[in-house]
Amino acid sequence: MAGELTRLTPRDRHLLDLLDQHKTLTTDQLVDLAFGSLGRARNRLNTLLSRDILDRFRHYHRPGSQSWRWTLGPVGAAILAAGRGDTLPRPAAVRDATARLAMSPTLPHLLATNGFFVALTGHARIHGGRLTRWYNETQSRAATGNLVRPDGHGVWATGGRAVPFWLEVDLGTETLSRVVGKLTGYAALPPPRAYPVLFWLPTTAREANLHTHLTRTGTPDGLTVATATVNHAPDAGGPAGAVWWVAGQPGRVSLADLIPAGDGTPWDG
């Protein structure tokens, strides 16, 4: 491990931090986050794999091949632990954690959540703007005082605006009443944490049904609730674009144009 410290580039360290915080990212996601070129990404990732700094897995998939999912390898995990002053993990323990992640039923949800933030980062690289904060589920829950369990939290900055938000990623596996029920927890947050709640949905049909449900049940006071869909967003600028349908309002707005529904208390962001 000591020898690897002299061979790691700043980008390598950035990759280790990303995988430490967000558990796993696909090859394409890492291209958007750190490389910009698939060829460069493959070359460097395979080098780090051969040195046990990174590890990877994928499932059988036909037709074609599933993209590799990258994680920390034993040496990479040891480097991060040493930097924090923690006990160095056993290589077998790191491999076991990767195996558990590969078989986790929540893996698709994790990749979808990470993909949302990766899309914002990719948009910033090409069109401007900046994702100034990206919290994982654990960090987001801590920021809410465990009153609610967001899938993520971010701050999108562009054009002199900084828009904090909570993210809920929906894969269509829960009932709409359960999805809408999550808003009760967000309504209990203090005004400085009353960020817009974004629902990232799989289809426009699911989105329309959710808004019908919200029209019937109402949106809690003090909350801005907005939705967008995976199958519509790529054609309209991705999650940074004018893809957000605010509950109770016509049309769609960009992420930067979302505003809180609270009492004007300054945002943390």
C-alpha cells in the first residue's frame, strides 16, 4: 500500500473518494465524472483494477454485456482507511462487501440515484453550472435529523442561483400512496431545510398518475414538490433542463428555476 501512494494521481484519489461515498458507479458514470473519454477511462480503470486499488462486478446480461460496476478494491479501501486513521480492513472483508453489494436488491436503486447526480455533473461539464453538493443517503438522512430518508441531497448552482434539493428516486415498485406519504416527513423539517422535493420517476405515465394523486390529496404547506422522468429528461436537457413539473402548476421549469414554497427563510446553500 505504501508503494501505491506514490503512484496515485489526483484523479485516482478523486475516484477513491467517489466510490467511498457512493459505493459503486458504472464505467459510463465514471467517464462522465472523471474522464470524458471511454478509452482513457478503460485504460486507467483496468490499471487500477490490476493493482487491487479498484474492484468491479457485473451480472450476466443478454443481449450485449452489462456495464461494469466499479467499487473499492482491497488496496484502495486500505489507503482510505489509513488516511482517516482507521484500522485497515482485511482484503477478504473488502471482497465480501463487494459481493454483498453485487447481490443487493437495492443495487438498481443505488445506481439510478447515482446516475441522477452524474447526469448533473455531465451537464455542467458541457453546458455550465455546477453541482456544488452531492450527499448520499446516509449523509442526507443525517442532514434531516432522521426525520425523513431522502435518497440524496444536492445543490445545483448556475446563473448566480444556488438551488438545494432533496431527491426521491422512484423505480415504480411502490404504491403511489406510499410515495406521496413520504412528504409528511419533509413537511416536518425546519424552514432552513425546506428545500424542493424532487421525484425522479421512470415514465411519464407514472408521473401523470402521481400528479393526479397529489391533486386529490394535496401537497403539504411549505413544500415545493416537482417531478421529472427518466424517459423524458434526456431529450430536454437532462435533470438540469426544463423537465420539472411543479405540483399544482402548469408547464415545466428548469432545476435552477425551482423556488421554495416556505416562508422566505434563507436557504442553506
